[in-house]
Amino acid sequence: MSTVTDNETKRNIGANMLRFMAELGLSQNALAHEIGESPTRINQYAQAKKMPGAGVLHRICERLGRSLDEITSPPPRNGRGESGRKKSA
């Protein structure tokens, strides 16, 4: 059984935030404004420099329409979706 570190979790959150924001066409500034956070803080989360607190993470999940598990899990690799199938263009 492997242990997930805080650094891994920060990287997962950052990568997934950016991926889900791109899917929604949502900028970091827009997300910050909509959830009441500073753009600087959102950038720090997206770049895995800071770990969002529980309340902020909840608001991020809510705005992106994703579960906590989807935000904190390792993102898919090589442009493949959650099913493992290559995404269509």
C-alpha cells in the first residue's frame, strides 16, 4: 500500500484544477472571483505551491462541478480520459 504525500496531493489538485478549468473555459481570475479567493492564491494552488484549505477546496470542487476525489486523484496521462480511452478531437 502506497502513501500519498502532501506534495503529490498538491500536484494532483493543481493539474486537475487546470484541466477542469480548461474544459469549462474558466480562467484562474474568473475562478478566483467566483469563489471569493485571490487570483494569486488560485495560481499558487494551480502551480502546486500551496495546499487549499478544506473550505476553499470545497468551493473549487463545487464551481468546477467535480467531486473531491476527482480533484485530488492523479490526473489521467497521455491525453486519455477517465476510462483510459483516447479522447476524441
